[in-house]
Amino acid sequence: MSTVRPTERLRSAAVPAFRTGVQSVLAAVRPQAAPWSPPWGRRPGLARRLPAVATLYATIVAIAAAGGVLDGRAGMAGGVAFLLLLPAVVGVRLAVVRPLDGWLLVTGWLVVLRLLVGAPERVVPVLEPWAWLLWIPVLALAATAARGRAAVGVPLVSGLTLLLCGVFLPWGGVGRTRSCPRWS
């Protein structure tokens, strides 16, 4: 017969799983040991143009979001909103060259923006469309560039960010309904 009690068996399985999860998250947020060689690195023309294209794309999204969505929200002018979106633009540009660093910058800045920018007029699922447009390309690049435990850490940190944005930050989707006087 086994002398190990069921609670000890559960603890012996949970602790290594938790430790592995923490190590994966730390591997995702720390600099990578091996340099990342992008798939487009073999084509010099594309390697020079892609950062400019990514910067142009992110700038267009930032201008559209600042002028069309964020202008007037919480008394903020569109120009100030554009300035608040510039770190995300830099993160998209950085993600082409250093994907995990760009991903960390954009992910962190989207969390900060939830605290700085007022709530949207309509109920949105977790992030607004302009935030998804800035975050998804960076997340895809980070997922392709992550190696080893960082390949598990990127989705873990991204999932925790979505949980944080959706549940714990002031204007998250949980607990907010159209019947609330502030949002109707």
C-alpha cells in the first residue's frame, strides 16, 4: 500500500506545475539568450522596409483611434490621445526587430492606457478594436520568436493581461451592464 496521502500527492503535482508556469513567465519577460533571426532576414530589401511598414501601420491605427475613438473621451483632446498611443506605435516598430521586447512594451502600455483613458461609450469585450489592431501583430511576432519556456510564457502573460483588463481594471466588461446609469 501507498504511504503517501492524497493531499501530499496533490501538493506534489501542483508545486512543480506552478514552478514551471512561473519559470515560463520569467523566460518570456527576460531577454532571450539566443538572437532571433526573422524569416524575412534573408531578404535585405524586405528587412529594411518592414520596420517602416510596421511603423506606418501603427501610426495610421493610432491616428484613427485618437481622432475617431478617443477624442473627447474623459475630456481628452485627440492630440493628447495620439501622444498617449505613441509608445504602442514604438512597440509595434520594435516588434519587427525584437519581438519579445515589442510585445512587452505594447502589452504593458495597453494595460496603462486602460487606467489613463476613460471608459468607452459602448460595452466592448476586454479591449477596444484599435487596441486589438495594435496588439495582435505584436503578439503573433512574439509567439513566433519565443523559444523554449518563453514559448509557454508569452501566452500565459497575454492571458493574464486579458484577465486583468477584463476583470480587474475599472471599466472591464464584468459587472458592467447597460442598466447601469453611468453607461446608459
